[in-house]
Amino acid sequence: MTTLAPPPGQESARRSHRAGPPADGGLNSRARRLFTGPEDDPRWARPALWGILLLATALYAWNLTSITGNTFYDAAVYSGTKSWKAFFFGALDSGSFITVDKPPFALWVMGLSARVFGYGTWQLMLPMVAAGTGSVALLYRQVKRDFGAVAGTISAVVLTLTPITVAITRDTNPDPILVLLMMLGAAALMKAVRNGKLMPLVWSAVAIGFAFNTKMMQAYVVLPAFFLVYLWATNVSLGKRIRNLAVATVALVVSSAWWMVIVDLIPASSRPYIGGSTDNTVWDLVIGYNGFGRIFGASSSVGSQGNGASFGGSSGLYRMFNEIMGGQISWLIPFAAIALVGGLVLRGRAPRTDAKRAALMLWGGWFVLHFLTFSLAEGTFHPYYVTAMAPGIAALAGAGGVLLYRAFREGSAAKWAWVLPAAIAASSVWAVVLLQRVSGSGTVYTVAEIVVAVAGVASVLGLLVGRFTKRHRLMGFAALAAVVALLAGPAAYSVSAATSSTNGTNPTAGPSTGGGMGGGGGGMGGAPSGTKSGTKPSGSAPSGTRPSGTGSAPSSSSNSSTSSESGSESGTQQAGGGGGMGGGTQVSSEMIAYLKKHQDGATWLLAVSTDQTASSIILESGQPVISMGGWSGSDNAMTLAKLKSLVKSGKLHYIIVSSDGGQGTNSAIATWVKAHGTAVKSSAYSSSSTSSSSSTSSGLYRLDASDVS
């Protein structure tokens, strides 16, 4: 075992050398080493890192202006560029009627980019690409510090080529920002573990707090691992560890809750309705829709809004390996699991404060906690959520793989002759299974399957022969073959994600594997039946606006459709779709032009049922649009009293209701609108209307102050 780690004196000397200043202390030397790396690094290490970062940037930004993104968040970012109030609250519309169903930090990041460079596709995508590439660089640095350049390089390549990470980084969902913040928290935590100081631990808590304000409770998945690693491995007294954790917990609470507390203290009449909540509070959103509702679904006793469709298949320990999820994330799960166990065993006799074991505990906890959370969650679940698990898998593949290789090469045959080859064989076989599922989907997958099979066999045989004949060079080539075998499949999926159009609301990578409710991914011919499948085209900025910059703004000039988190609908994009408010009527470009012409000074152009419809109209018209029912149409954002007040004050003139009425509060609104409003005939805005389409079936009604008694 002692052959696997340098003596304490050598280790401290090497770290001291790395931390020291350049030999000449000059600025030019520092700049040069930015590209060449520290003197004690292998010559290939820093060029390899730059190559990986270039690859990551290319995958995430390829044909960037054609990326469609998520219309829902795009509209909120656009609204935030028109109103600082909408910006702060994360409102869907610039009139700040309702917020999106997430906290606004990711919207702030994209919104600041859009305010600086102008609103457009590349301006919104720039922070996402930077976050994705930054996560790769940060993981390399963390793994390399404890396990060396080879481990860091492998980890960086694995994260870069994780298919679902490529897919979601090419989107405007908040997950890339979430992952980067969580990794910053991990980096600060490990610094605190090494030096025992309080402030790095506090900064770790602050980073997770900002992650909470990006996607709420998902940011806390890693916290048990963070607490355990610090409490176990930090080289200070137990009392000081407990005290530091208590202080960091306060920092975590403050950095997490400040926005929520401010918003909930503001009177409801002075702020937007909190989308996704049941009682118009952020707290309900935290514990319900974005908290227990995601874990327990409809069975949750709080936040029933959280129950929704699973776009990643049924919950259970097999979920990460099913036909929907398998190709997105599971390629190296067998290898990572074996590497985690093997690595912990190898470091079993090390001191309590051993940095390598602490790192294995961190990344192993990251991986296991995410795996269990995502596998067992019974609420709304999208495949792209699991991008948060990718850093754990990648770190274990690099760090654990290097530990297993060194043990295999130097340890006793009785203990280690089988572990590394077994891990490679398990993941290679699983990769072949995954590629068999998409057999016939394209030449690239067939080639990948052949590469996996040949390289996997060559690697296992080469390792065994090299080990028992003591040919270290042969073992080295076999290890390289293993890297090729384990990354061929993910690489094929990742290239597909980078070069094919994806569903902006539910992005996935690779070809369709059928079944489930997963939306269209790269290379998919369409979403499974029962979901909305399209993507919104990229075009010019919303008409009526003057965004700065030269990028193309995401547009919804056609009635494109998106998949819903809270359910599924088929057919074309509807102007509403829930509970009788706006369901069943298409909002055409001609209707939008008519509404803008007759807006008559109203704050909002139109009121429709759901966020999906409202966001599309916002992006096409450049005007605020009310979503009365939130994402699924079930939010209680609009009441009859509120509607009357808006109409009475001249802030809203037009509303769409369906012809079939509705239920509950929506039914009351629909009944009142039909009784007091003036129906707008299709012929008023559609030049192609026939006599039959000139009826009042459009569902569009005009309301004025005189209509309110």
C-alpha cells in the first residue's frame, strides 16, 4: 500500500514547489506558464487541458446562433431587459404579472449578458457555454491537485463528453449555472479541508446558496457529502470543525434565503404572482413544486404542484439505465462505482486527514446522492437534471481509475489483478448494450460500437498480459485503449447533440430510443407520442423592440410547441390550454399584429392561459403578455376580481377564453368574459378568413372599462 503514495516529506515538498512563485518571479513567466503549466507538470499536461477546453467550447457553442433554447426562460430574460422589476423577480412578462417557476439567478446572468451585448441567441448562450467550459476546467484543477495530471485530464474529458451535459449546455435552462456554482462550492470546501480555515468553508456555503437561488432544493443534494467530508477529514479539533460548520450553515441560510425573504415580505399586490406556488409565496415553491413535490410527486403532503410527468421513465434504481436515460448519463456508472469502492479500500489505512480519501468521499458522495435522488424521485423529472451528476462520475473515472491502475501495476496480483480489468469490462459491455439499443440509427453509432468492442477487449487482455509478464509499456497502451473504449459511445452521442437540433424545453442527446415521455433530442425524428415536440426557430428580435448587438434573438414567429413539465399535450401550440382560459385557439401572427394595433395604451397585450403560449407571444410581439395559469394552467395567478381591476384601469383589453368553458375559477372568468366582453371575429385580423371562420370561435374578446360594472 505504501507504494501508492509518496512519503509525507516528498508529498509536502512537491506541494510546496507547486505553490511557490516562478523561478524568475516575472509577469512574463506567469503568463507563459498559463499555457505551459507548472514546471513539475508533464510537458503534455497543459496543452492537453487547452485542447480539452477547446473541444468543450466547440461542442457547446457549435453553430451557436441556431440554438433555440427554452422559450419559457428566453421570454423571462427578454422581459428582464425591459424592466428591472421583472429582472429582480424573474417575471415572465415585463409587466411583472407572474414569475417563472424557478428563482432568478440564472436569468440574472443571462439578462446581464443581454443588457450588455443586446438581446439575441448568442448573448443568452454565452454564459451557458462559459459555465460549461468553466466546469470542465474547475474539475480538472480539483482532480489534478490530489491525483495528478493524468487523472485530471481523464476527468475533464469525461465531463466534456457526457452527452446530457453537451445537450443542456446548448440550452437556456439554468442547469449549467447550477453545476458551476456547486463545483465552486466543492472547490472551496476542499480548500477548507486542507487548510482548516473558516473562510473557504463560508465561501463554499455561499456558492451553494447562489446555486439554491438558481434551482432551489436541487442545490442541496450534495450537502450531506460536504458536511461529512469536512467533519471527517479536516485537520483541526472536533470542536472547531463543529463551530466552523455552524458558522457556514448560517452563511448557507443567509445566501439561500435572502431573495426569498425579500420577495415574500413584499405585499402580493406590489409584486408578481409566484409561478408554480399554491399560495403565492416563494416558501411554498421551495418546499412544494421545487422541493418535496419533485421527490414524492402527487403523494407529497405539501406543494401538490410538484406532481407531474416523468420524462425520464419510471422511478426506481434502474431509471439511470433505462432506454431514455441510459445513453444520456450511464456510460461510465459501472466504472465509477467500482473505482469508488476500490479507491476507498486503497486509501483505507491512510490518516484521517488524507486528502485523496477526502476527495474520493466528496466525489463519491456527489455521485451516490445524485444517483439515488434522481432514480427514486416520483415527481416531475427531466433527463437533463442528471447533468448535475456528471462531475461526480467524471471525477471518479479519473481519480479512481488512476488509483486502480497504479494498484494493478504495482500491487499484489491476488488483490488487484482483476479489479481494473473488471471495471473496464463492465463499462465496455454496458456501452455495447447502449449502442445496440440504437442499432441502425446511424453510421456513427455502428462505428462507436465496433470501437468499444475492439478497444475494450484489447484493453482487458493487454492489462492482464502486461501485469503478469511485467510489461509496463503494454499496460500503458492498454490503459489508453480503455479510455478509447469507454469514451467512444459518449463521444458519438455528444457529437449528435452538438450538431442536431434539440428540444429547447427537454433537451437530450443521441438518437431516439423510443418509449417514455422524453422530448426530442439531437438526432431524434420527433418526440414520443403524447408530448409537444417542436422547437422555436431563431430569428430576428421581437418586433417593436430595438435590441442592441448583432446576434439573432430567439423568436416564436411560427406556432412552435414545447414539452410541458407538468403534463403533456399534442398538436400545435395553443393559446392557453388549461381550464377553459385560452384553450383551443391558435394565436397567429396576424392576430398579434391586430392586438398591437389596437392595444390602446394597455400594459399587457393579451391574457392567455399558460406560460408556454405567453412566452411565445412575448418573444414575437415584444410586448408583455399575461399568463393567467402559470406553466400548466393550474396556478391561481388570475382571479375574477383581479381581471376586473386590470380591465377597469385600462391595463388589459384582450383575453382569450376557450369555447368549451372550463372548470373552477377559470370557468368563472370565462363566463364573465363571454357575458361582458366583445368577441373579436377572425375576419378582423385574418385576410384569409372564409365566411365560416368569420364567426366568434376565435376565443378572443375585447374588454373595456365600461364593461366592468
